[in-house]
Amino acid sequence: MTNIPGCGHGGWTLIMKIDGTKPDFNYTSPYWTNNETYAVEDGLKGLTEKQSKLASYWNTPFSKICLGMKVNNVTKWIATDHEASSLSHVITHGRYTSTSFGKEAWKSLVNDSLIQVYCNYEGFNVQVEHNFNADAYIKTRIGIVANNYDQCVNCDSCIGFGISFLGCDGHKRYSSCGDILGICTAPENDGETAAFGYVLVQ
């Protein structure tokens, strides 16, 4: 694949394309934990806005990962070093693995991001606890979660790919890729931006 602004020179392999307005690739989707493809023909067409999961998810080793989010017809890209035998190997077991994109990089994917100030817990298989409501959850397969308090319990916001989000107020957010804020004590500030996401490796 040709040069991608923010990710560098060519040689990138497409892994997945995710429509944040659809549930097909939310956190609980079996596509994150199985070796099944999804709409391969749409993946082979490159960086179009059609969802896909290719066999490269489980058969491509990499040392760098590149992520893109398209919002309002503008695509922003970020990249970082990360070595693994495949993306499946990093995600399928469900255990947390850290990444090193950094908070500002994640924020750059979505203009006027709603991500909060504290915690900034980023990586693969990110999940946080909630003690206001045991049923609440915030999970993302690749992403960052943040909080308005200086701790990582009861986080209210995230940017990511493969999101499932249920606030302690019982309000479920439906963007499976993008930026979400759901504050239990100030729901008037809630918001979410669904993005079309791209995951590539090198």
C-alpha cells in the first residue's frame, strides 16, 4: 500500500476496516477472536468505506501498526512500533497489552475529541472497572480510555476500535469505532463520534 500520511512509507498490509455506526466489530464481536474473514472482496479494494476483515488478521507478523479514523470525509492517521506474530495473537486471548501511541496521537484522530484528562490507559483489550454500577463497562479492542478523576476506575471516555460502552446510568453508546464520552454525573455533556476505522500493519 502506498504512503499514508502520519504512518510513513509504503509496505503497509490492511487488516481490518470498521464502520463505527455498525455493531459488526464491537468489543464482543466474534470476529475479534476467530479466524474468519469478513467481506474479503471489500478488503481487497483498499481504503474504501466498506467493512472488511482479511486473513492478514491472523497470518501476518508485524513490527509497526497504523490506525486511521475517517470523520466528516477527513481521515487522520497515527502509527507506533509494536511487534507481534499477528494482530490475532495480541487480541484473541483477551488480556491487556499496552501500546505507545500516546494521548495526543489518539486525540488527533478525532477533531475536538471528547477524551478526558486522566488515566489514559491505552493498548489492546482495554477494559476498566466501574464501582457506581456493576453492570457498566467501557471496553475497546484497540484504544485508550480516560477519566475526569485521577484514577482508572469509573472511566467515562474512550477513543478506539472495537468499542462496547454502557455507562453507569444504563445508557448504551453504539459507536463501535470512534470517540465516546458518557459521564454519569453530567449526562448533558455526553457525546459520541462514530468513525470509519482502518487497521494496517507493517
